[in-house]
Amino acid sequence: MTDLILTPNLEDADTVYADLLAAHEGLSATQSAALNARLILVLVNHIGDANVVRNALAVAQTDEAPSA
């Protein structure tokens, strides 16, 4: 399956967003970027489908990316 879900699809999104912000508290810009990179790699591994990841990259590189 390579279709991306681009409509809201996260239960309790506000809490997840707050958790993401909290994970970055107290980090330098470099540490924050490294955390983001590690998180992306963990999620890419979880997705496990290179085509889905490529589609997500294509969407993220356009103005059509969904906003939170």
C-alpha cells in the first residue's frame, strides 16, 4: 500500500504535539535536529515501505503538505 493519509488521522493530536515539543525542551538546535532525524528514521522503519516514504517526501516538499 503506497497511498498516504493526508487528512487528520491522529487521535489526541494536541497531546502528541505537546509531547513532541516537550521532547525538544532544553535541547540546542543541533540536538533538536538530531532528535528529529532519529525520530524520522524510527518512523520510516516502522512504515517499512520505501514507496510510502518516497510519496511522503514528495508531499512534504510541496505546498500541499497537510498542516497540523
